[in-house]
Amino acid sequence: MKAIVFSRFGEPEKVLELKTLPDPTPPGPGEVVVRVTKRQLHPGNLMMVRGKFNVPLPADGFLIPGADGIGVVETVGEGVDSARVKPGMRVIFNPSAGAWAERIKTRAELVTSIPDDLPDAIAVQMLPNAVIALMLLREAQRAVPDAGRETPILLNAAGSSVARFLTIAAQRRGLKVMGAVRSENAAKIVSRRFPDLPVVSTADPDWLDQLRHAAGSRPLQVIMDPVGGAMSGDLVSLLGDGGALLLYGAVSPDPITFPLLAMAREIMFKGVSSSRWVQNTSAEQRRDDVAEAIEIGRHSPEKFEVEAEYDLAQFANAVEHIERETRNGAILLNSDW
């Protein structure tokens, strides 16, 4: 099988390469082998390649990026419930390391069948974007039980895939949200996608005042931020006493600095990572999360545009594309037969 691999950390264009590897060994008890057809590229994939995560490299081997995608079940191991997973079934999977390969072996509990009326290009965007979005909403409720009821939750990087899920999932729960994006053009795109969502461009000199006005001049209760860096310090100034800043990424390479005033207001800072979904979330809650993701994809496919699709052999073009500041849709890697 073909797979994209790396054996040292560094810039993706320098360390990633396409190799031919043996197919996975037959699945053991509770395992399945999936022929992967599509994967969505995420900024986190490239952060892993650059060595930003605490993931060790094998001393004499390599790693395959990616942990989610869509494909077709080829073989199943002993003890797998055929009512849930069987050969020929179209499934999404997450998290399962090594998704940038033509085949992957994973635990059957981490794959879910998808309905026929959910297109591949939409289904592949469901996980892990929905996972982190729903985890963030649960953390917001724990931190501030009435978050989003009177005062909107602020979503930084409101044009991202995760923010799309956050917006839809919050609105399904009757919660108010508003967004911040990095350019006027991005603000127009988000506004077209969600006409009722207040959106502010952080390129405007008075963007903080615009956000205060959009919140009805009330201090914010919860901000969700995947960027980090100096902007997090600016965002904290919008929070009131007992507010929460939920961090779920670190797109900015700069360190996060907070004003001392944030400590006086007893602001909560918490990191939320989809990697903890399996360890810290019950099996029942995980099933509910996946079911909601599929339902959102079926009922709001127009919210999940695909900007470009590339074959595995074109991975360098896909990597370059996902890092464009003007990107406003999903970038997919295909290995269709």
C-alpha cells in the first residue's frame, strides 16, 4: 500500500515522503482493517510533523500522519459485532493513528457506519471536528453553566471547521455565539454561511470594541480560541469575573501572555484536546457525539464546503494549500479506487 511517512521532525515539505509499505496484518480480536478513501487535512497534522506534540519518533522507523478519515471495511477480527461493523461497510473512523495510508488497522469501536445519503466529502469532515466542538461545549457548561444563554460565546477563528460545528451545535442547543476572524474577506464568508452570526475582523483597529458592542456591552463568559499567542491576551480583556478561556489549539507560534488583571478577575484557562475523547469520555457519550456529527452533516451539508481534493501522490500540494491564509474550505487527501 501507499503511505505518506516521515522519519524526522521538520517542515512538512522537507520531511514528508510517499512510500510503498506492506498492507496491515490481519485484524486481531476486536479489530478491523479499513481501506481509506478520503482524509481531511488539519493544521494539527502539520504541527505533529513539525514536532510540536509530545509524540516520539521510532528510533529505527517512521510515523504516518493523520488519525481520522473515511473508508470501506475490508476485514474484521474475531468478536466484532457484525450488526455494527462488517466487510463492505462504509465508515468513518477516529482516532486511529496512521490515516495517511491506503489501509489502516484499528479498533472496531472507533469506526462508525455512515448513511448512504451522507456524501464522502461531507462525512470525512465530521470527525474529529465535531468531537472537539462538542467537548468544548461541555467544558463551557461546566465552567459557566449559563454560558451562551444571555451573553454569546465568542469563537475565535470562526471560519474554521471546528467553529462551524460549534456554531451549529450551539444553535441546536439554543445558545448564542459570535465570531472573530482574521480578515474582512473571511468575515464576509462566515456571514454568508451563518447570516445570524455576528462576526468581527481582527484586522480592524477597533475589533475589541466591535466585539464588546456585539455582546451588548456585557463582559463575556466564555471564549473558545484555537490560535493562542498574543491574541489570547487581548481576548482575555473581554472576559468578566469568573469567565473562561478555552484553548484548543496553538496556531500561533508565539507564547501566550496574560494581563495580571485576568488573575484578579479569577479567569479560568483550560486546554481542551480531542486526544482525551477516548480516555475521558464514556462509550455512550462518544456514540452520542458521533450520532450528532452525522446528523449535522446530513442536515447542513452546505456548511461544509470542500475547497480542493488531492491524490496521495499530490500531498505536497495539499500541504501547501492548507497553510494558505485565504483558505475557507476543507482540503482532502484521496486514495479512491
